[in-house]
Amino acid sequence: DKDTFRIEFHASLIPYPGDILDIEQFDSAVSTTLEDAKNIGLNNLYIYGEKDVRKLNREDYILDIIKDAIAKDKFEVFLQPILRISDRKPIGAEALLRLNDPARGYIPPSEFVPIAVKNNMMFEIEQYIIDSIGELWKAHGYEIFQQIGVTNISINISSNSITNPDFIARVSALLNKHRFPS
């Protein structure tokens, strides 16, 4: 019928003030609960509860660890070999980033990367990765990498960084700073 229409919704209910202390927590609660409301499907109401408080507290905790890691060079970069299938010889490496919380151990990238993306911190983290590889390069020289078969190193770059208008200039400056061969 032309005269009827259908309304579908995603809704969340957040008791305020409740466990929420400030406007930033409220904003995070809104984002989180709306995402959860979308995940449970159309025409449902998602009610903010204790597990959401724990999730937000965990995100805030990890965000603080990320900020500290950026400020104090506390990320860890590992190079994972990329092997040629035919003879299993290394042809390159992929840079892997790890975040170690002294109090709770390693935080998986699947947990800290979305928080870093949400808070626009990925380019700083990617810069840290490039700088770390540059320090390895300086300490061991290009020849050592060639001897073990690593002629290129792959780095995962976020889409937010790639779409940044300054991306190419900033990455070029980093590559020049460390004198990576082209």
C-alpha cells in the first residue's frame, strides 16, 4: 500500500548519571551501546549495563596504555619472516606491533588497534613502527637483512592514515630520515 511505511530502529538506553562520571564517558557509552544495539538487530532496545561499564573502563585503561606507549616508546616491534612457499626461504618480513602492559601482560592488537583507530592515533603508531625498523636498519645495516633474505619489510597501514592528505609527505620524510633504499 502506498500510504503505509515502516519504521525500523536501533535504540539504546543509558541510565545517567549512574556509573557514568563525565561527558566523555557518556559519549563513549552512547557510541558503544549504539554499536551493540545494531549488533542485536532491528527494532530492539539495548540497555546499558554492568558489562558495558567494564568494557568502557577497559577501553579507557587501554587508551591510557597506548598514550603512554607512544610518549615513552613502549611498543614492541617484531619482524615476522615472509617465506617463499617453494623452498621456505625468507623473502621479506612483516612488522608486527605488540603492546605489553607491565601489570597485565600483552594486549592483543585485535583489542588495542580499534581503540587507537577510534582515537585517531594510528599514524603516530605507524610512525613508531617505521622508526623502530629504521633503528634496526641502522644498527645492523642493509647487508645483514640481505644475507638472511629480507629485501623488503611490510607494514600494515590504517585506512585513516592513507586518506590523510599529509600521508605521503610524512612517510617519505620517515623513509628519507632512515635512508631506506628505494
